[in-house]
Amino acid sequence: MGDLNELLPLLLKGAGLTIGIAACAIVLAIALAGIATLLRAAPWRPVRWIANAYVEVFRGTSLLVQLFWFFFVLPLPPLHIELTPFTVAVVGLGLHYGAYGSEILRGALHSVPGGQYEAALALNMSARTRLLRVVLPQAMINALPPGMNLMIELIKGTSLVSLITLSDLTFRARQLDEATFKTAEIFALTLIIYFLIAQVLVLLMRRVERRVSHGILQGGAR
């Protein structure tokens, strides 16, 4: 147990769970960010109010308290909603970072020059065509860099799920520290693993960013 060759596989096992939680939460956060952004622009005031309330509540409260609320409070009367720790982690992270993602998307949409809307209207494009062919492609370029930063924050936020009994990377590191007292070695490895996971995500997102930019440039050339 004291050998680092034995410590690393146990940490990697926790890293696998961390990656699984992060991947599911990122997908959920992207979906929620898109839905919330659309609802916040809806013509009906009650719908806008609900979407804004979601964004403000989850941006304005602690992620840890949100996870505890889903894990400890939902099962209590009168709700009686019991979720697995994995589900709580994915839903909690997805809701929290989806609220921040909605703000990023809203800002990206507002960053598209007004002349683009006017040109699309002059060409008699429908609202759907304007959104899909003119507005969203340009907004995506502006949204990807802050979106990438938010995904990295989400990965780091997964460390909190160790407090709801999930054996993620942080949980494994704490277990090994208590068992071996090799604090420096264990947490150095933990930092390196988190860093490598984040760098893989950065590389993937930069590739997506290049493809999106290249596609828009080709479209503009035509």
C-alpha cells in the first residue's frame, strides 16, 4: 500500500468515477443552459420569470448546499424523493453550472452585431433560419472560450461529491491518506490527475473551436 505503484491504480479508479460524473454533468449543463436561454427570451412573462428564477437561485447559492439539499432533504417528508448519489452529483452539478452556462449563452447571443439581424431580415429569412444560420454560429464562437472555462470549473467542482458518499478521486485520495499517511505523495498525484483531465478537455474544446471557426469562415467565403 505504501508503494506509489499501488497508490496510483486506486487513484485512477476514483478518477474514472470523476470523469463519468463530469461527462454526464457537462451534457446536462449544456442542455439546461440552452433551454434556460431560450425560455428567458420567450414572449411570455411567467416563462421568463421561471427561467430567470432558476438561473438566479442556482448561481446565487452554494453548490455544496445544493448537493446536500438533493441528497439529504429530498428524501424527507413530504417529498420522499430518493436519488442515488451518482444521480444527485450529476443533477446538482448540471443544474448549478447550467445556470452559469445560460448567462454565457445570453451574453454570446447579445454580442452578435445588430447589423447581422437586420441583414437577415432584409433577406426575408424566417426566425428559425436567422437563429440557426446567422446568429447561433457567430454566438458559438464567442461562447466557446468561457464555456470551456466553465467546464473546467465543473470538473473541479466534482471534488465536492466525495461528501455525499461517492468514491471519486478526492474521496480515494482522502482514504489513502488516512491509511498510509503519505499525504504529500497522494495529493500531489491527485493534483496531477485533475490537471491532466482538465488538459484533455481543453484540447477537445480547442479542436471544437477550430472546427466551428473554420466552418463559419468557409460559409462566409461562399
